[in-house]
Amino acid sequence: MEISGSSALSSGLSSIQNGQRRVDQAAAQIAGASLPQAVPAEQSSTPSANATQPVDLASSMVDLQVGKVEVQAGARVLETADAVLGTMLDTRA
């Protein structure tokens, strides 16, 4: 009898890695966001060549939370796979 939990383990690890990547990207967007600066009235009609697009902080915060939940879910999958594998080994032994 072959006992293998590699599918669940790789799924949990993949979920943790994807969540971490999402958190890193959202954190970089939040950290790189600049506050809107007041533009004098005479300059407001001519767009600046160096103007940057504002970062949508709300979506970055949502992505941060989604990444957090994704990491937590992956950790739960790993914990469950570990518990199931341990139970299978205890039963077999």
C-alpha cells in the first residue's frame, strides 16, 4: 500500500506561494502609492508629461486581504494533509 499526500501537500504549498505573491504585489502597490498633490489652477489645464496614474488603494487593500486568506487556506490544507497522513501511518503501523 502506497501512502501519498503529495497532491494535497503540493496544492497547499502552491496556495501559500500564490497568496504570498499576491500580498507582495499589493504591498508594493500600496508602498509605491503617492499622495495626490494639489495643482495650481493655471497648471490644471495642461497635463504634465510626468504625471503618474494614481494607485487604487482600495483594490490593493482588497488584494492584500485576499492574499492573506489564500495563505491561511493553504496552511489549513497542509495541516489537514499532515493530519491525514499521520492517521494513515498510525493505522498502518
